[in-house]
Amino acid sequence: MQIKLEKYSISLSQNYSEQLEFFQLLKEQKYTSIFVLVDENTKHYCYPIIENSLPKHHVLQINSGEKEKNIETCKYLWEELAIRKAERKSLLINLGGGVIGDMGGFVAGTFKRGFDFINIPTTLLSQVDASIGGKLGIDFNSIKNLIGLFGDPKMVIISSEFLSTLPKDQLRSGFAEILKHGLIKDENYWEEIKKTNLNSLSELNDLVAISVNIKKLVVESDPFEAGLRKILNFGHTIGHAIESQSLQNDQIPLLHGEAIAIGMVCEAWLSNKLTGLSERELEDISNTIFRFFPKYNLDKIPNNILMENMLLDKKNNNEKIQFSLLKAIGNCSYDIEVSETLILDSIKYYAGL
């Protein structure tokens, strides 16, 4: 299955071996050098799936985890590319989750003013979210995605074969973004998602194409996040602030989707107070998210630190914290200014459930 965007295509298949368009591109482009970016997990579980299908290439390996998505890792990768004489006619294949895709694209987009990259997302989260839309970047001073740029991959390869390599917590993390897609854009999809069995890869596979298409439609209407695309940030203003603190302080940090799930509960409460989300819908959202995600203790994060993190959010305007909030399930608004008092009350709402 092919989903066409203006500048590239997203190719979905059950098995990587079915990605004929990708193999044809490698033949036609005649890249002078090819690099594959992996971490220790994708090197072990995913690289063997693609290794023999690629022409001669170099493997670049980094450590896994959001904590590696920083300028020091970029410097290492730029140095490796320079040593191996990468040039404008080179190709970087990002084989991994959101960290690999975000940072790999950023490295490719900045080295010698940019060369081609292809995303092969191997986590559910990156398949339905991070690999689509051209947002590239790294965390800086413990703030998520503070440094970055927009840049499109040459293509995106999504094969459900890779999902079988994932532990359950990674599948659950990706599922948070699928839940978000239903909440912001399609009430019927939300009703379908609620019934999902996270232990069933076939059920998750069926949802990937729908979620990819929802994000594609939103991104194409607003490629540089000037308006409608901001709805994709539902749950992320509070979620990112929580994730940043967890990365710094928790022995086992929250995964991205786990933090966004918390953010969606809090921001659903704000939606009820500010943009018309009904009490019934708020209860539905909260109950559904707690059915899939364990509760997190927010008491260990000081309120002033959460607010400081939120003030650095990219959607803010004139130092005012702005949210994307739900008018109803399937209908999301954006650029909603929210007071500090209400934000902290939303945290209390989550804590009291």
C-alpha cells in the first residue's frame, strides 16, 4: 500500500521483502555511499532483516534511548560521516524508532547542507507518528526537540514485520499516539481503538494505516505547523514537560507515549473546562487511557519545574502557554491560552483519579 505525500511516499507492507519501490529507488539513485543508523536493539533485531537487501553500506551505531538524542551524539555521527567521506550524493537509512528518525534526519539534513535520508520506523510510535511530517531535531538542555528543522525523507518504509521485535511497553507507548489520532480527528476511529487488544499484532497492524493516513492529511494541510497541524500536539504540552523531568530523574524514565497518555488525561480535563468537551467524554477518555496505561506519581515533579518546561514549548506565543484542546472527541481546536492555575488543577485532576 502506498500513501503519497507531496514530496515523498509512505510505503506500507506486512513484510519488508515486499518493499519493491524502495529497492527500485536504491538502483535508480546510484548513491555514492549508503549509511544505516541503528542502536543496539535495532542492530540486533531489525538490521538482519534488511542487511542482505542493501548494496554495500556502512553501519553507524548509537546507544538507544531519548537521553542520546542530543548534540554530542550528533557530533559523533557528523564525525563518522566525515571520516567515511559522506557527500551530497550519499544516503542515510534511519532504522529505528523516533529517536533514530528525528536525530538521523537532523544529522543528514545538516551535514554538508543536507543529503537524502530514508526512514524505516521499527516501533509502533515511529510508524504512526515520528516518521511522518518532516520534523527533525534533538533535545537540548533537557528540553525535548528544542533544536531542529523541517526536512522530508526520500521515502518512509513501514513494515509490520518489525513490530514483532518489540516489547509490550514499546507497543503501548506507540498506542498512545493512535489514541490521540482518534481523539483529535475521528470519533468513530476512537470507538474502534478502544476495543484494541494490545497483545494482538494483527489488530495493531490494521490501525497503523488508518493513523498514518490521518497524520498525512493533517500534515499536508499545514506542513510547517502554522495552524491545523498544531492539533497533533494534543496531550503534548503537559506530556512533554512530564517526559523531560522523568528523563532527568527517574531510574526507569517514562516512554514518550506513556508521558503523552498522562498529558492527554490532563488536557482532556482542560478541554472540559475551556472548549466544550462533555463530562461524559472526559470520563470516557480518562477511563480508556487508564485501561491501557498505569498511573504515574506526579507528586514527585515540582509544579514550578513543570511550568518552566511548558514555557519552553514551541507552540507558545508571547510567553503565553498555548494548548490544543478538544471541543469534542474527534474535534480539536488549537492556540488556546491556559492559565497556570488551570494547568496545575489539571495535574490535580490526574492525581485524584
